[in-house]
Amino acid sequence: MPTQTNDPGNEFLKAFCFRAEWCITQALAEIGLSIEPQVLLVCTAPGDGLNSRLSGFTKDGQVPKDQMQQIAEIAAEIVNGDDERTITHSDPQLNSTRTKLEFQLVRAGAIARGIEESQLQKGVSFFASARAPAHGHDVHTCVGVKTAALDLFPALEGPVIDRLYVGRSLQHEVIDECLRRADRSFLFWDPNSGDNPLGPAESVVRSAASQLADGFTRRVAGQASDLFPKMEAITSRTYERSGATGRLAISNSDRSTSTREVRFRHPVPIEEDRTIRKLLELTDGETAVLTSQLDDASWGLHAYGIGSCDPAQEVIDITVRGHADWELAIDETAFMRVTHGHAKLPTLATAPGQFADTATQTFDCADSSRLWSIVDTAVASRHGMTIVVTDQPEAEAERLSGQAIVIEPQLMPPAEIVRLGRVDGAVLLGPDGKCHAFGIILDGMATDNSRSDEQRSRGSRYNSAVRYQTTTTHNSLLVVISDDGMVNLIAEPNIGKE
């Protein structure tokens, strides 16, 4: 592998880094994560060890040798301390192959951790590919992503269970798919061709989403089952000219938290999409098509009944929201939403820090922690509602009493406040979190066309909140929560209206 920055080979490495960064950026944007990743190629001698002769390249050129030496030393300590490589096989040749493959993954993980611990880039999480053999060296494509951006979206702990890769999240799967493609394309990509070395972003995301669905199915039911294309087939079917809606729960029958109301004498394979589509008609928010890997060792998932299934780490909850529109969740946490075959991350709710900043700027004194817990509970309930927080709650409750249900002001558990939000109208709170009224029909004049906040493409809940906030004479913060978990904050901090 070339080591001098003026070697023509280095131009290839720089070009590969540049194009790979662009490809990964596009793939992450495709799922709704707009960030700029960093690509670092780490070149090392093949074998079972790491040494200080690691070399690194970015799109800007070669990484200084002292930095790579530091990474090598950290990574070597990690590899030498690893005692988990215990895969064995009776066939010596196969055993040797497995051992080498396992070491490559251990070394890749050690290099990624070495980059992080070396503080080459602060606040960045790194991921490394298995390897691409080139000119007597092993090349690991490493991708760095800002940790804060990565952690905004949910991820499960541990991508490997019982030595089986089961994945963590859609964003991690997209990165892993890009790394796999980088290894495959490294030797064959021509920088002068203009081709994308990792392939189209849509293809990357589809592969990643399929991997995630299969990994999660393996995680909870013990076996993958090509879940992604099967859910596409089920949800794309109509029934009596109506689009699909309903719920399907996948679990391990030995650890199931389900309560069967109807048990099928002959379980239905999930491949029978027409029948499964009909069964969805029998479900609602409390009832699901119960699905599992059967005890008789039949391959694949089978629907074995209709019943209730409590959220749990051992249950995949698939909510079908409409025609070719479904969401995959575990333990009430959504991991991806698929619409007409396009997978995206769940709608990002407002972060606690952002909410606290807005509340602090809007009110002189606010219990932002209590208010946020109410918002967070409302998002988890998957039931849209509007929350009005005003610095004059008693006066507003009295003014709007003709179109609201006014109660004695009191602090209530977040779940109870969310319960009040199930009826039409908004819930009225003070900055301290006390509830004063619910079922409020918000007033306010329609804003003029120059007002960008009001949008004809949005529903009445959102636009009513904008109109109220625009015309109110009090400091106010309105929180509009949609059924799919989107959170909009509508505020004009410290307006001080008279």
C-alpha cells in the first residue's frame, strides 16, 4: 500500500474517501438523518496482530504517523485483551477460516475504538468494516458520525446475541451496509468512471431495513424470516377496497406476553399475505395478530391467534397505519417507519434540552422537567393532542370556560393529563405544570398569508394553535403532538404583550 502522499495510489484512496463520504451522507439523509460523516481508511498488514505501522487516509490526505501509532497501540491492547474468540469446528480448514473471519471483526472493532479513544475526533463514534485486501494490506473503511446526532434516535443495546448479528437500529444498519459495500467495491471501483462506489442510497436503505427487520425477528423469535418484503406484501393489499390498518405482534412463544382470545387450529404462515391481510381487519390498538416461530420447528413465522400483547423487549409490535404504511417498534419504541417500501427513522420528537430552553425563554419561572414529562408521555401514547402552557392559566381558563371543561387547578400524573387530552380540544396548563382545563376549543383569528407558521398543508390542530399563539396577549407555549409522534413547539419567547 502506498505510503507517500505524492504516490498515485494515494489519489485513489483520497478519491474513495471523498465518494464514500458523499454516498453515506446520501444514505443517512434518505432515512431522515442529515449529518456529514467522516471516512478514514486504515491500512494494516494482514495477520493476527496490530502494529505501529498502521497508515490512515482521509479525503484530505494521509493522517500523521504519530496519530496512527497511537490508534494502533490502543487497538492492539484491545485485541490482546479479547478472550471471546471461541468458535470452533471439527473441520480444521473451516475452523481456520472462521477464526480468521472472527479476528477480522475483532480487529475492526478494536480499530474503531482506538480511533475514538485517541481523540482524533472528539464527540464522534466510529465504525469499521471487516476488511478489503489490497496490495498485500488489509484496508478497513472507518466511518465517523457525531455521537450526539446518532443518539437522537433509538437503538437497542448490543448488536450481537449468542454470536448472531441482530442489529441495533436503522441508522446503525445503514452505516453497516455502507461498510459492507465499501469492502466489496474497494478493489473494483474506478474513480474516473463517476460511479457511486456504494450504490444508490435507496438500495442501501432498503438492504439496511431488511437487515434490521430480520435481525429484530431473530432477536425476539429466534429466527429470521424475510419480514420486510412480507410486510410490504401484506400492507399493500386492499380488503374490500380499503387500505390496510391494524396491528401484528411477533414474539417467542416461550416468552410471550400475549393473551390469546382466539387461537387458530391451523396457524397461518406469514407468507400467506392475503389471509394475514384479512386478519388485520380484526385488530385494533388493544388487539393484534399474534405471530411467532412455532414449536414444531416449522420454518418462518406463523400467525397463531388474535389477542392482546403487552409491549416488551421480547415483542416486535408492527402497527399498520395505512396502505403500504407500517411501523416497527419494540417495547413502545419505534425504530423505523416504512411507506411504500421506503424506510425512515421514526419522527424525531423534540429533545428535552430544546424543550427546556424554549420553556425557560418563554416564562420567567417554569417547571420544564414536569412539563417535558407530560409531553414525553403524550408522544409515547401515540394519540395526538395539543397542550397550551400560559403564564395566566386561571384567567385563560375563565375566559375560555364557555368552550372548555374547567377543573380545580392541580398537579396530576402525566398519564392523567394525557388521558384528558383524548377528548377534542386542548389541555391548559400553567408553567408549573398544574392543569386548569381541558377540551378547550382554541380561538384566534386566521393569520395573513405572509405568516409562514400557518400552513394549509397541516391539520386544524396545528393551525388552530398557531392562530391562538399569534393573537393571545399572554406569554404562551403551545405543544402540538401528532398521532405519529411529531412534536411542534409554537412559542414567541418573552413577548411581554400588554
